[in-house]
Amino acid sequence: MQNRFEQIEAQLVTKIYKEFLVKFDGNKSKFAKASACSETTVRRVFLNKQRMTVDLLLRFCTALEIDVIELFKDIKK
């Protein structure tokens, strides 16, 4: 079951990363500031070296101005 959760998280990170590239033009520093977290955290999440907490997921969604519900649409079950 844990592996399934990791797969879902990987899909979410991919969707967040694509939105990040569009809305922040790949600028991790600006995205980190808008997300109220460190640039290191952003980089580690995007490289799949750090897991996302619910809090961090919500911060990323807020910075990207996307609804967390929309993010979960089309996630493969």
C-alpha cells in the first residue's frame, strides 16, 4: 500500500512541477518564497528526495493558485 501512495505522490509532484514551470518560469527561489518554504525544500521535492506533507502540498497549491481538488483529478488509481 505504501508503494501506491508513493506513486500517487509522484504524479502530484509531476503536475505541480509542470504548473511551476509555467507560472514561475522555473524560478525555484520565487516559488519557494511564494510557498513560504526554502528553495532547498522545493528542489528536494522536485527531485523526489523529500516527501510532501499535506501542509507543503497546500502551500504549493496556494502559490500556484490551483485548487488541491483539481490537482487530484486524473490521478491514476
